[in-house]
Amino acid sequence: MNRITWDEPDGSWGIKGVELQTLSSKVYGALYKLMDYEKTGLSPKQVEKMDLLYTEKCKEVAKMEKELKKQGKVCEPEYLGENVVIGCRDGRCNCGNLVRSYQNFCDNCGVKLEWDCVRG
Ligand SMILES: [Zn+2]
């Protein structure tokens, strides 16, 4: 993609042949947004494709998590309390094992631990 704007690691930026300080703040702001966007190196079509793909993948993950929950392969641990020493939440897996909120899986039965909804 050919860029209209340029930028440097020190934060300076511009457009070849344009004196930015002569522009109104609205135009300056719009061009700054353009520069920010151009730094991604992506075309608008690529961004749209990426967004669609991301949405699709999120739906797939949600569907898979729902299925895993149904199969009992995901567990929302029972909340036991805040562990202020370690800085996490303590919980109990459905298998009875004590688990902590930094664990993604129970080290006893192997189920995926779902901590998002676990609160005291
Ligand atoms: Zn377990």
C-alpha cells in the first residue's frame, strides 16, 4: 500500500509537500487519523476481511465453549475467596480440587476453568 503520510519512531509525522501547521485543527486531526491507520500497513479491504474473520472466529469459539460446557469439559469453579497473598481468586473445581484463578485448566481432572463469572 502506498502511503500518503510518513512517520518516524520519534513521533514526528507529516505529508510530503504539506505544511501541517497551516491546516485547521479538524483537517490536522483527520490526517493524523489517516497516518495512524496507514501505519497498520493494511488496506481498507484487508481490515474489513479481518473484522469478518474475527467475528466468525469469535462465534466459533463461543459455540465450542458452549459445547464443552455441555459435555462437562468446562468448569466454573466454586468461589472460595480472594487470595490476597498471591493476588488471585481461590476456587474449587467440580472434581473437588482447589484451583486458583491464574490456572486455565484443573491440574487434577483437566477441565478448562472458566473464571469470568466467578465472583464472591
Ligand atoms: Zn478438576
